[in-house]
Amino acid sequence: MWHGRFKHDTAKIVQDFTQSLDIDFRMYACDIQGSIAHVKMLAQTGILKPDEAEKIEAGLNKVLDEINSGKFTPSIDLEDVHMNIEARLTQIEPLGSKLHTARSRNDQVATTTRLYLRERLLKIKDVLKILLEIILDNADKHKGAIIPGYTHLQQAQPISMGHYWLSWFEAFMRDYKKLNFALENLNECPLGAGALAGSTLPIDRELTSKLLNFTAPTRNSLDTVAQRDYMLDYHFFACEFALHVSRLCNDLIIWNSQEFGWIILPDEFCTGSSMMPQKKNPDVLELARGKTGNIIAQMLDLVINLKALPMTYNRDLQEDKRCLWQSIDTVESVIKILSALLEKVDVDEKSALATLEKGYSLATDIAEYLVMRGVPFRDAHFQTGKLTGWCIENNLKFSDLTLEQFKKFMPAADEDMLKILTPFESVKRRNIYGGTGFEQVALQINEGRERLKMLA
């Protein structure tokens, strides 16, 4: 396409190095969609005659049919999907040589990429919403199950398993909002920005924007071809989502182990050992956790690529899609497999309660009881700590103690304190907004379902 300027053909080794078909051919339908909108605009503004535009559009649709049917094979000599489509169009319809009027590959690539990215992110929104629904269903199914809550991986306080699931509902809801933000930020149309400065021809950027269902044209032609912030917005979502997945998977892996033993993973989502017959390995969760590094690396790939690039377009930006596609494919696969697995996860409530019996997770309940009896919190904390240390030294649990034994450490203790020292009462009494109390968990589930209905 640049033979008018060059005396010699591009070297084969250069063609192989600079081609991007392996990255961008997946966008062929979106490239043709953008070209059809461009042709319609050229006809509306009088730059093309109506019959010319109709023939070019018909040719583009024929190219699309050929690609979909497998009849069309792209050539690496033509570098990318955009030039392959244009070259084939011109073979079908010679008027195709007018298609690139008032357009550069810079604004064409930016438009095609945004169209394709929007299409993929809308699909991710759909599967992410399914994940949110499954997590809410789990919260409802397990709202009455009592498990240990942890800080520093040490037993802290009893909580409802439903409350635990709701914590991930909140995390993934934040991810959903970030995904929406990424979609909003890419929804401006680059067509008409040209190579970097727009065009002297009387094009109508508002029309192409409307035809492609963008909210508006981009505002600055230099920024249009230079920036990839809309890709970064996706990567920021992807990284946060992957971190959430990794932490959730880690919990389930630990709680499924024999040392904990109260999360039950479905057999069909686990694997065995080639040597040890007894093994049931949580490979799906481990792989989902392991893919986090790849997703973060794809973001860093783009960040480092963008660092210190001069205005405006530079060929470095051709590599922006390699990391983008890999991240999107990974994120979508993780959401789907995680949803399918979580739908079948169960809780062994007896084992979870037995785990609580081994610890002293009701210590805070004792201290807060003393506060309600007028004891300053720091004194209550000290007295309960002394009691806990004595129980550990004597291999006793709180449930083993008599009221007289309690009173040796905390004179304010009374008979009613013994009634609250059960995991069930501990959870039930945390009946504050956002807390783990059973009533609050039920309210949070109902509220979550209403929030899901309102998702854009």
C-alpha cells in the first residue's frame, strides 16, 4: 500500500516480524462493521455516490460471508486483518479502493478494537452476573451454617457461612462496577480522527458514531490514536477480579483440607493422584488461583508498553491486543469454571462446629458481656485474656467451666453469661447492619437480589 513512496518491496523477514494477523484476525467482523458505517457516512456526506456506497457495502458483506464460511484465507503479506479485508474487497469490487477515503489505519484499528472489546466485555458482564447469582444462592443455602471466621488464619469469631458468601458477593459486585466503567470509557467512536489530525474532507463523525452505537465521537484526534486508557480500564477490572478469585480459591482449598475438613468440593471438579490412590486434589481452584499471575502480567505488559511513548501513534501499540486477548480469554474461562464449581460446593456443618469447639472464639462475647455489666472494655479484655490463658494451660474449654470458675477471673460474671456462650448465640446476637447475625444475613441476601435486578 505504500509502493508509491518505496522503491523496493518489504523484506520477507520484515513482513514476518511486523505482521499482526495472529493478533487481530479475530476482529474481522468488527472491522467490516466499522467499514460499512464509514461507507454509509461517505455516501451521506456526498463523498461517495449512493450506488458506489451500495456496491462497496455489498462487497464487504461478501468478504464477511467468505471468512465465515472458511473460503477466505488471509495473507501475511498484507500485514493485518484490515488490509486483508480491503484487498479482498477490491478484488470483488474495484470501487473498494475508495473505502479508505478520510480514514487511516490508526483510527480504523482503534475503532475495530473498541467494537470487539465492547462485544467481549458485554459477554463477560453476562457470565459475571451468573457468578453473582450463584454466590447469592449459596449464601441463602448456607445462611444457617456456622463456621469459624479467621484473622491471621487464626480462629477469631463464629460467623454464618452465608455471611462469608456475601463478602464475595460484595467483592464481585465491585468488579462488576469496574467492568461497567471500562465499558463506558471505551464507548466513544475514533473514526474520523485519521492518522492523528482528522481530515480535510467533509466527514460526519457524529453519524458514524451513531451507526456504530457509540455514545459520541472522541473529542481530540491526537488523543484518539495515542491513548489506550480504555484497555487499561479493562485490565484494572481484570486484575482486581483475579485477586478476588485467588483469595476465594485459597480459602476453599484450605477449608477443604483434612486439617480443616468442612468445605466439600464436588468430585467432578477435582482430580486424583497418579501415585497416591487416596488423593482428591482441588486442581480447578488451584489453577484458577494460578492464573492470577498471568492476568496481572498482561496488565503490566500494556503498562510498560505505554510508558514514555511519544505522541501520537507508534507501532509499539500494535502489541496492545496480544495481552488484551489473552487476559479476556482467561478471565472469561475462570468466571465460567468458578461458577460451575461454586454451584456444587457444600458445607459440613458438624465439622465446622467441631472446629470451633477446639478454640476460644467466644472470648470477645465474654468481654462484651462484661462491658454490658459496666466493666471498662480494657479491663474486660484483660480479664478474658487471663481466663483464656488459664484454660489453655489446664486444657479446658469455656464450655467446661462453672460460674464459680468464671467469677475467679471476672467478678461481674453472672448466670446469664453461660446462656450466651454458644456459637449459635454468638452469631445470632451480632444483629447489626452488615453483621453476621442470621437476620442480617437474610436481609443482605434479599437486598442483594434487588441489587442484581437493577444491574445495567
